[in-house]
Amino acid sequence: MSTHEPPADRDGSPAPTGADSLSRSAVVSAVVSGRAAEGAATGGVVGAERADGPEAAEGPEHAEVLEQAEGPERTGGSGGDGSSQSDGSDESEQDEEPGRSRSRDLLLLVGICLTALLLANAFVARPFSVPSGSMEETLRPGDRLVAYQLAYAFGGHPQRGDVVVFDGRGSFLRESAKPPGFWDGLRSFAQDLGLAPAGDTVYVKRVIGVGGDRVTSTGPGAPITVNGVPIDETSYLSPGDDPSSVAFDIVVPAGKLWVMGDHRSASRDSRDHLGDPGGGFVPEKKVIGRADWVVYPFSRWTSLDRPAAFAATAGTGGHGDQG
């Protein structure tokens, strides 16, 4: 009598038979790929599981890795164009931004310079053009001078010998009875800023007498005297001119000035307005500034210093001894 032992499996276990084999085959087919399921009824199924199982097991994982690896590449590809466009936009912005910044800085600098120039013209130093020869040889027609507007600020007064720029309305010209309108005010404002010509109401002359001074002349060939002191004007009078061809004897009212041109024979100055309502005296408040420099033409660049001749009048009266 013989016994039958089922063949051993490759791992030493009894080989599955019947329903157990089918069940195991089903389990294997559920785990492994379809290719392994084709041999579920044979022992090669386990071998297929061992051979194909890793590939099958690694397949999804490997596919996931590829997807993760390829995902950024695909995203980067489409994003590459976007990134490239973004980089280009950033570079463009970086290229344009410094230019815009420089333009703004330049405009700001120009604005500051213009504002400073306008403020200087209005309150500090104002340029004027000499229209006539009444101040030759000190000033010639076409000369550009600078009037220092702060020269008499903070309680200061014009001094004998100073060359001053002043508004002649009320002294050399009659004041208009008509009240100034909007355009008159605008024109005056533009003139103060140096944006409009000074017009024909502005004069430049030399101060001979100040408030309280007695100024006299006996006519041709004689010097002008201030408070009894004769003034030697040869350093600035136009060659061949007398100090005055007109005789006069006046006392300058307080707060006013007696002014004359250096080209005495060609100057309409205080002497010519003795009979006018203002008596030819220029109010100090009408003085725009002291002419300190001739700045153009460059060949005539010079300072307009007070002549030494007037030092002899110091201490003789008036406010000429004040700052």
C-alpha cells in the first residue's frame, strides 16, 4: 500500500491544490500585473511575482517619480516662456526705472534752480539793462548791471556816492491817478521776478545828497557842495562835463534822495524836476537796490564802488553817516 505526498513547493511548502490553488492564483493575480495572472495556475506564478512583481511594484512608484520629475519640466516649459516674459519685463522695468528716476531728479533739480533764481531776482539781486548814456562813463548803453536789493534792508539807507536803481513814479514821473488793475499788478509781479522788462519807469542815478543834506551849485565851472563841502567828481564824471550847468540850492527832505547822472550834460535828473510836485527828490522807499556790479559785456565786468570823494562829507549832517 503506498501513500501519495503532494509535491513540495519551491520554498518547501506543500504545493496548493484545488480551490486553494485557484484562491492563491486569484490573490496573486490581484497583486501582480495581468501578465503574471496568465500563469496563476502554475508554480511559475510565484516566479512571475518575483520576476515581474518588482517591476510591477516599481511601476506606479516610478511613474509617480517621473510625473514629479517631468511635472516641473512641463510646468517650467510653459512657465519658462512666462518666466522668460517675466524676466524680460523685470529687466525692462529695471532698465526703465533708473531712467525715470533720473528724469524726475533732473526735473526736480531744474525746478529748484528756477525757484532759487526767481527768489533771488525778487528779493536779493536783480539784473537791469542800461538804456541810455546818462551815466557815462560809469555805465554805458547796453551794459547789464546787478542791483543788490538787500543793500538797504534792515534799517540801512542809501549813502552819498552810491549808484541806485529806483522807480521814478512819484518823483521823475507823475503817479497815475488810475488805480492799478489786474494786469498792472501781474506785470509788476513779473518785473519783480525778472520775468518782464523793467519798463520806462525805472532809472539808475548816483546819490549826491541824502535826507537832511544841503546840496548847492553855483553853475558852470564850480563844484557841487554838500553841507558846504565841495565834492571832487572828476573820477566818475563824463569827460568835458561840468558838475552842473544849472545853479540850485536845496535841502533834501528826510527819507528822500537827491540824485544826478554822471553824464551831467545828457542826464535828466533831480535838477530837471525841481518844479515838479515831488521837487525832484526820490523817496528812499522807491529804491529797488544799489547797483553793485556791471556783469555784461564781460570786457566791462567791474564793481561800482562808492567814490572816495564823498568821504569828505562824513559827519557833516543828514543820515549819510548812518548804515
